[in-house]
Amino acid sequence: MSSLANIYRAHGSHEKAIELGSRGLEIIERVCGPEDAATLRMMVAFAEILHDAGRRQSACDLMELCVARSLERLGPRHHKIKERQQLAKVWRKELLDSGKGKDGTDADGEAHDVTDEKLY
């Protein structure tokens, strides 16, 4: 489902990409668990879809949740941790530079916070 969502993303069909990405993440999280490597990869992919669709707050929150879960699951020395941390940091800076802080709203007007609640 991630591949199909990315095809829609590449063609600019953001709402369809979000729909498929969200559904795919829900399924993989239910089947594999929230800290499984496949779930973490899907979280990154879905965060990228959200970011490209202009839902930067949701994307940043999801990426920060992914970083927290990755640290628990993979440990701080795993090669993916630094990459995910950097992406979350860059996205958070974008939000701050645009005048939206931790409790900002994204393009759809929804406020989000980083917790283990569903962000998708």
C-alpha cells in the first residue's frame, strides 16, 4: 500500500496518497506492532506524504513519534536514528520559521501534539 500511496504522491494526488498511507500504516501497525521495523519505515513514508501534502505539523509530529519509537526499538547507535532525527529537526525548524510552534496548526487547520495517540 505504501508503494501505491507514493505513486499518488508523485502525481500530486495528495488526498488519495494520504488515505492509502494512513490505511497502510494502521494495518502494518496492527499486524506487526507499533515498534516493529516495518511499522517504523511506514511511519517515515507516511510522514513524507503528509509533508508533501502541506500537512507539515502532522508530518513533524509523526516523524518525532517515529524517532521516539526508533530509539526504543533500535537504540541510539542504529544508522537510521540520526537520519530520522535530522528530518524531524528540519521539519520542526520549518514550522518554527513559518510562525507555527509545537502547538501550531497544519494546512487542514488541525492542532496536533506529539503523543502515542494516532496522528493519522
